[in-house]
Amino acid sequence: MSGACCAPTSGGGEEIPEASAVRARARAPERDRAQGLRAMLRIPGGTFRMGGDDADAFPGDGEGPVREVRLSPFLIDATTVTNRQFAAFTRSSGYRTDAERHGWSFVFYALVHPEARRMVRDGTVAQAPWWLAVDGACWHAPYGPGSSWTELSNHPVVHVSWRDAAAYAEWAGKRLPTEAEWEMAARGGLERARYPWGDELLPRGQHRCNIWQGRFPQVNTGEDGYLGTAPVKAYRANNFGLYNTSGNVWEWCSDWWSTTWQVPDRPETRRDPAGPTTGEAKVIRGGSYLCHESYCNRYRVAARTSNTPDSSTGHMGFRCAADLPPSP
């Protein structure tokens, strides 16, 4: 068991199969797929300034250089995928997530359900002892056995690996966003802003995202209204109509992780970039309800980190993207 404070690695130690081997066994009904596409937001594309050079950025994460990137128009979901939506997927397809197959997932220590405390495995993440490996923790038991997704139906689904997210997206007739698409959409048209709504964390004293308040990891005052995940439409949307692209849950992107691939100025890094062709981990963006300025201020819109494709935690989810349908 290994990992870092932002996203501990939980993979089951098994060989990762090709994508075709983890696809869901069914597709959503065509009417549902079409309806899902119609509900997506249309991002106009164009050129935007990607990356950041904030004074408190993490140079080792490869947030820079700030660079002009041009994207074709695309579609993206206004919210992360909810527990209710993921339940419909599993009922329709019979899909089992990586956490279900591995038999456990990471839960933040303060959120473990009382009935699940005896299900905690020995050992902790060296750099992040607040993460506990809990037998039976998965998307439908987000705090371990005894908890249920039904009480959080409009919250983001968690304990989903990149492979699980990709399987859902394929079932729904969508895909995961590229990192560049995610950042352009999250910025909402604001040029080099620190957050999706501007440069001030608490404009007019108002909370605009779900992150940690207090002293991490001992005290969370919950001043933003939530101790764990928040509903997917909590807080105000950005100028493009996206909700909660800072905080709440980390969001999987399609790109393989690299801290150097994006640096050279060449066509593949500046025009519809899709990231490296291979890698060991996938990009996650946006931060989570556990982010705090004292150790992980990765709720800034330029911030990024990664995790392995079969890892799952109680603070990682996803939203979907799609290509524009062809013109008639």
C-alpha cells in the first residue's frame, strides 16, 4: 500500500488489462444516451492560457509553463457523475468496480462508518496516515459497510478508478475529458484566474467550493457546509455552467501523467493536446473536500496530480466529455 496525501494508490497489485477487457457488458439505451448528450454543456473551443505559475504552486507537479493551447469545440457535463447515475449504470451493465473486485478502498479516517471500524486493514499510507484501507468500502458503501449511497444520491460517486470512469463513459456514449478540455471548461472563460470564479478564495466572504476548513487533519469546522462530499450542484456554477470544479472530489482525465511532456512548444502539446501515449498513472484535477492550504492547495484551477488507473478513494470521481455530433 503506497501513495501520497492527495491521492493514495490503492491498486490491487494485478496486471492492468487492456481497455477492451474492462468495458461494461451493455450500453445505455440509445434514447438515454441521446438525452445525456443533449444535457451537456457546449464549450466553444478556441485558445486559452493553460497552466499556472502561482507563487505557492507545486513545481514538481508540472503545472507550467503557462502556454497558449487551442482546442476544438467539445461537450462536457455540468456536474460530476452522481451516485444515482452510477447506480443506473451498474444495474444496466452488471459492471463491478475495481474497489469491489479488490475488496477494499481508502476512506478518510473521520468518515469511516461505525459498523466499518472493525473492517479497517492493518497499515497506513506512510505520508498520509489519515487514509484507512477499509474492507467493503466501494461506491455503494462510501464510508464502508453500514453506509449507503442512497443517502448521498445527488453527491458525486466516489471509490471509482480511472478504469471504472472510462467504462461508465463508454456505456453512456461519452468519454473522459482531456486535461486541456477539463482546464478550459473549469476556467469558465476567465484568463489565468486562480479559481473558477476569480482570484479571491472567499469573494464577499462567501464559500464557493467544498474544501477543508480548520486544522488538517484533526479539525474540520465545516464552515462551507460539508464535512465530506457535497451535492454536485452545491455552490454557484462558473461562467460556462460547470459546478464544483474546485474541491469536492478529484476528477479523472483521459491523459497519462507527465510533468515534462507539455513543456516543449510543438503541435501535439498546443493543439487539442491529449497527453503522452503511455504512462503509469492518469491525471486527476480539481482538488477535493480534503484539500487545505497548509499542505495541498490543489483546488487552484491550474493544479494537478495523478493516480494509477486501478486506484480508488473516497475523494475521487469524474465528469464526462464528448465530441460534438456531426453537423447534418
